[in-house]
Amino acid sequence: MNVYSEFASRIQVIMKELQADGSLPEGGSIERILAEPPRDASHGDVATNAALVMSKALGAKPRDIADKVAARLGEDPDVDSVEVAGPGFVNVRLADDFWRDRLHEVLQAGPMALIGDLGAGRTANVEYVSANPTGPLHVGHARGAVYGDVLASVLAAVGFDVTREYYVNDAGAQVDTLAWSVYLRYLQAIGDTVEDDAFEGFYPGDYLVAVGKALADEHGTALKDAVGPLERGSSPLPDPLVVVRDTTIAAMMSMIREDLAMLGIHQEVFSSERAMVASGGIEACLKKLEDKGLIYTGVLEPPKGKKPDDWEPVPQTLFKSSDFGDDLDRPLKKSDGSWTYFAPDIAYHNTKVERGFDVMIDIFGVDHAGYVKRLKASVGALSDGKADFDILLTQLVNLFENGEPFRMSKRAGRFITLRDVVDAVGKDVVRFIMLTRKSDAPLDFDMVKVQEQSKDNPVFYVHYAHARICSVMRNTAESGVSTDDLARVDLSGLGDPAELDLIKAMARWPRVVESAALSHEPHRIATYLYELAGEFHALWNKGRDDPSLRFLVEDNEDLTRARLALIDGVRQVIAAGLHLFGVEPKEEMR
């Protein structure tokens, strides 16, 4: 049960009843009535805005409405007390038995079964990573990869049918440059001398050496003979370099898949830009926009400040993106007849619209911030405003080692690879830490501190709570107290405020996951797990000082088993959250 959704529904029913019996006037939308945790826990367990949001529609004072709602709520057997505060807030304190029943729910059904089916019958597409296939993934990609992967899992948890997608940018200038870069490595592999300055303007990473060697093994000197004296970097690619390009892209995508697998990420769909362009996807998209009257030929005014790359003071084929919230119209075709870089991207998103996803989410690096409005405008136009489309930006990851900037990766060329970081601290640490901040907030990642055993390290703090509970369970079983069938234990002995606070923290689980799904903010779950672990550690520490609160109570097996049920509920919720993150819960800390 989502406690807060449940009480919002109960309050909505009360409002209907008050209107039906004439206690309140008819009118108003009860869907706006919410129930939420009070900002100040001392005010109770649930607060509702019912009186405030209904006041204007009913033509009644909020306080008068609140008094009537409070009186009816006071009749609910799950309610211990109700208080009207301020201009009309209604604060509710729930009965202890109500909270003990929530623990029974966790133990009997399991945490995942308590999450609502908000997305049932709906489809979602989450596109993330989508790095150019020009080399291994770097640490910046890790953040978007984890954020997108976990968001997909969270959406699936609330009932969406989720497609995880990677858009392969395998067309355009960057892959032509990649082909020439590998050609230089190929020349080295067949014994030619290639000076270091020859790599200026190309991809210099040592990771391309193996691809050049493989081409040399397969083709000998034939590629060099076929290319002849062409100037390196010339465009379009000569046919022999097309072979190099295709071979290299396949090798880079294999490397990227391996890097993602190291991070526990496996995407189902890899959409090729080149295949989409070859199939006429851009022309089909342009025709669709033309039929809507959204394409015209015109000259854009020069923008203030720095001129963007796609601005030309000549007639161009333009898309009316300003009709859909963008700052200006956007060119799709240059004056020379070639497509702009925006054309294939808008066409690719048209394929998502055509596939009929109810929700579409893109995870981009913050360097794509200027791209958000135009892409949202294009999807709005292509879907006639029906698509639920969101773009999340991931800020930079600042990597440190014990407070000092982390060393560069020599084999990668100019950046720190994802593989470097996973090798150093492990998949689970990387995944959890990448979720400890909202995606658009900068993230500091210290390679040493993320492995410290302290409260300041959220990975350790959450794992430690789970491991401590597992330890208690093992020790209890060894002492002869049964840990079986805890879902049927009598919980009436759980009455200390610290015990009830722990149950209340557990009971927030469904709401946290549902809100994370609806807001597209999976970091909320990381915050929650840290807070839940904190509630458990606080109770543990109280038990050290106060023997009456210890989990193992001598000569009182019933209370011992009730407390075991309590902490096992915590263990299950923590484990469920970690599994959503793709992180394995620890049963022991070494």
C-alpha cells in the first residue's frame, strides 16, 4: 500500500460524502486533493491540502471545510488523532496497529508487490548512452548509462513495458574521421612509418591499434594499394576506407557493449543512424512535416552572440520549430543540398513516434543542453503534441583519488575510461554513487572515499545496514530462536517510538518508487535507502545503550521474533532497492 495515495483516496471519498449529504456545497475537482508526509514529523503522519484546494470552488472558508473533513477522518479506525492547523491544513496521526499492518504487508507480499501499477498497459522507451562509436566509454558516459538503466528498471517496476535503446551515430563526419584514424594504425601494422604529428585531427587512442592490426592481418597491403596517394582525411571516403569504417564501427560497438556489460547494462535495441538514413527515414520525416505545413524555405536571421554551426545567410529548408516552443526555426537542409546534423536526429525520433511509445525519455550529457528545445519541438510536431517526451541532462562527473584529480587513462588517449573506474572500485559502487545526486547536479566521485567504511559513504552505509541485519539473523538462529515464518509473527510488542519510526520509514517505500518513476528521478530511491539505513542504525545504537531495545531479548522469544520481523522487513526493502539499482546486497562486510 502507498499510504499517502490510500489516504488521498479516503479523503476524496469523504469529500464526496460531505457534498452528497449537504454538509458541503457541490462542485470542485477532488482529483486535486493530495495526502503527503508533513514537512515536520511532529505534526503527524499524513497531511492533506483538501480544504485549501476545494475552498474556492465550494465558496467556503478553508478552515470550515477542514473541520468537517477532520471530523469524518476521526471516525476512521486507522486514525489515532486529527488536527486542523493554520488556514486549513489537516494533519493526521495514524494508529500504531495501522503501522504494524504495514510491516505485515512487507513481510507477506514483499516490497516489490506493494508498488502500484501506474504504468500498466503503457509502453516506455528509454534511450541512454548513445555515445559515438569512436572509442571506449569514458567516466562521463557512466552517469548517463546508470541513470538511464535504473530509470528503465523503475518504470518497469511500476508496470511500464520498457524498451532500453541505444542510438548508434554511425554516419557523418565523426565516423569518417575514425576510419582515417584506423587507416593510420593499419599503415603502422603493415610496417609503414607514421609520424606522431600525422595523428593531428584524428583519434589518437591506442585502443585503435588492435583494429589496425586486424585489418593488416586480413588485407595485407591491399588497402594501402587501393587507397593510393589520396590526402588523408579527404571526404567522401574512398571505397577501401568504407571497409575500414565498417570494420572499425563494429569493433568499437563490441568494445562499448563490453564496457556496458561490465557496468551491468544490457540494452535490447541498437538503432543505426546509417541504416535509418539509407532506408529513406529523413525523407519520410520531411514529408510528414511538409504535409503538416511545417517546412518552408527561408533565410534565418543571424542569432545574437556566437553563431551556431547550422546558420547560413542563404535560403535553407527550415522546420517551424518556433511554433512548438523553440527559440527559432531550425534548418534541416543546407544550401548545398546536404542534410544538417539535426535532420537525422529528428528523423530518428520520428521512428520512436511511429513505433507508438506512450512515454519517450532521452538521457543526454549536459553538453546537449542547447539541443533540448529543438528536439522537444520536433517530437511535439511529429506526434501532434500527443507524445509524452522528456529529456534528462546528466552533469559532469568530477573524478578524484583521495582529494586529488584522478590519473588519466594512457590507453584511452585523452580521457578516463569507464573500465578504469569499474576496475578500480567495482560495478556496484559505480552504479550506486552515480545515483546519489539528481542527474543535472555535478557529482564528485572520489575513488578512495567511495570505498571508506563510514557514514559519509552512502554505499557502505546502506550495505552495512543490510549486512548487520543478516548477521543478527545468523546469530539468532545459532542461539536457538527460530527465524522462520516471520510474516506471521505477532507484532503487538512493537510499540517503542523508535520501532514505529522504522516501520513508518519502511512504509514510504511504495511512494518513493512511484514518485521516482513519475518524476523520472531514480536518485530519490538512493536518498530513501540512505535514510532508511539511518533509521535502522539509530535503533541499533539505541539498543546498545538501552538493553530493553535489543533485538535478542532474553526469556522473551515472542518479542525477539517480533523485532526480527521488524528488521527483516528493513532488509527486504533495502534489498529490493539495491536490486532496482542493479546492485547486489551484501550479507557480510569484510
